[in-house]
Amino acid sequence: SLVLDSTEALPPTLTRIDDFAFLYCTALKLQALPPKLTSIGVYAFGGCTSLVLEALPPTLTEIKQSAFEGCTALKLQALPPTLTSIGIYAFARCTSLVLDSSEALPPTLTEIQSSAFEGCTALKLQALPPFLTSIDFKAFGGCTSLVLDSTEALPPTLTAINPHAFEGCTTLKLRALPPTLTSIEPKAFAWCTSLVLDSTEALPPSLTAIKSNAFEGCMALKLQALPPTLTSIGTQAFEGCTALVLDSTEALPPTLTEINSSAFEGCMALKLKALPPTLTSIGKGAFKECTSLMLDSTEALPPSLTSIDDYAFLGCTALKLQALPPNLTSIGYYAFKGCQSLALSNAVPLPPKLSVESFAFRGCDYLRKTPFGLAIRELQPSAF
């Protein structure tokens, strides 16, 4: 029941508030912290659900782990410019925290640590500090009011966006990612349903890896192409990106060798013209339910391709492949199930080492009666 709601409830000479000092003091209503304060310890104000505090002292240099975690009434407009460290979970679940002033985060800050602002559903930062190099695990996870739509909302110094960093930030409207970024980690932007990234170089030219689920559920994503330096697209990387088209001439990088499981599953607007010339395998469900995918150019599937895994093109109702690549050795279960527009007029004779699993062409009714269909049934009687 500790309240401490007077103007100078804490002595002005106080320079440090130690670990767990006011943990779960749910009635605490401090109006201000002492003017010479330099450090706020671990869980110092954790769970103080009545604490409002609209400002922190200008001498503050350190906010430690979970210092304000669960302070649901906290309404700080900015953090002091002297601050050099924000600990993990420092402001996690501070659901009233807005931080909407022009320099809400200190300009010298280089790292935002894990879950520092996780679950801050009212957070409205305009931009991140200009020297920031790393955004750690779940740093802004579930910040459903975070927009960051200015030109350089993410600073050019940023080299790492770690797993789940912006997961579930449903209002995030970044226009481009920083030019120095080399990797987008698992679920970094998963379920950022307003993320568009539609500028010419929305993804940096230095990018080499987009990891598993990185953009899963980003339903507004409208990338025109992926950077040519990209060597890896992880499992479910773009699953459920229903507005993703990728219809430029070289939308996928020319050096890509593998498209992993469910990488583009459910990308209903995807209109790739061809797959990269170095591609060797298409993983399980890689293009499942991509209902606008046609791949109707002469060598839409490259000659280097050796395997098409289970469900790879299941439900691709517009798919119009003309031929199978000569080095193809395997077509998995239900790989082309429901591909009603599939003609494969130039696919006979079949690749010499081809094996076809059961139901690979289930529901391809037109194809069943063609010379290709007859040849496939000789190879695998239950293919249709």
C-alpha cells in the first residue's frame, strides 16, 4: 500500500535506486525521481501498476533489467539523452508508454536489448537512434502502435535485426531496411500486417539471408524483387504474404540454389515469371496455394533443378509450366495437386531419371489425358 505521491517523496540527494527496491508496490504514485539519479536497478519498479512518471532525471545513465516491467500506467514522453544502457525487459508490458517526442530515445544509444519494449502496445516512436547497430530478440515484439514510417526510421548504422525483433507490430510501415543489413533473422517481422516495403531498394543490396518465418503473415508486403546477393530463403520466410507479387524480370536472385519448405506458401498474388537458373531443389509446400503463379516462360524451371518436393505447387490453379527440366529426378507426393491449368505440352519425353510419387498430379484432369499424362501413368500408375 506504499503510495509516496508527494512532489519530493524521494530525497534529492539520491543517486541510485537498487535492485527490487519498489518491486510490486502496486499503489506507488511517485510524481518524479530525484534530479541526481544515475542508475535504476533490476526490477526496481517492476509491477508498480499505478506509477505514472512523465519524465526521468537528465542525469540518468542506466536502466537495468526489468526496471519498469509491467508498469502499466507509465507515460514517459522521452528517455534522457544521457542514457547509455536500457536492460532486457526494462519497459516490457508498459502498456501506456508512448515515447512520441522527436528524440524519445537517446541519440547515443547503440543497442536495444532483448524484450526492452516488448508488449508496449501504445508505443509510438517516430525513429530509432542514429547510431543504433543492433535490435535484439523481441525488442519491440507486440508493439501494436509502432509505425516508424519516416524515411530513415531505421538508422543506416544498423547491422542486425534479431529474431522476433518486431514480431506482431501490426501498424509498422517501414519503407525500406538499412543498407548495411546482411541478414533478417527468424520471425524478425512476422505478422507485421501493415508492412509494405515497396521502395525500389526496400531490401538492402548487401542482404545474403532471409531466415525462417522472417516475413510470415506480412499481408501488405509488396516487394518488387529480392536482392541479387541473397543466397538463402528460409522455411516459411514469406508464408501468407498475400500481396507479394515479385513480378520483375529477375525477382529472385540468380545465384539461389534452394527454395525451402513453405517459403512462399499462400502468396496468392505471386507472379514469378521464372525460377533462378542455379536452383537445384524446391522444398515441401514451397509455392503451395500460390493461386496466381503461372511460370509460363520457356525455361521457367531451370535445367539445374533435380527435385520438386511434396506439396511444392499444390493448389497453384494458374500454373502453366511448358516443360520439366531434363535433370529432374523426383516429384513428391501431391507436388502438383489441383494444378488445373497445367498443360506441360513440351514435357515428353520425360526426364530420363525421373521418379514420381503417388498423387503427384492429383486433380490435374486435363493433363491426365495428354501424352504426358500417359507417360506419367506408365511410370507411376497412381500419379493422378
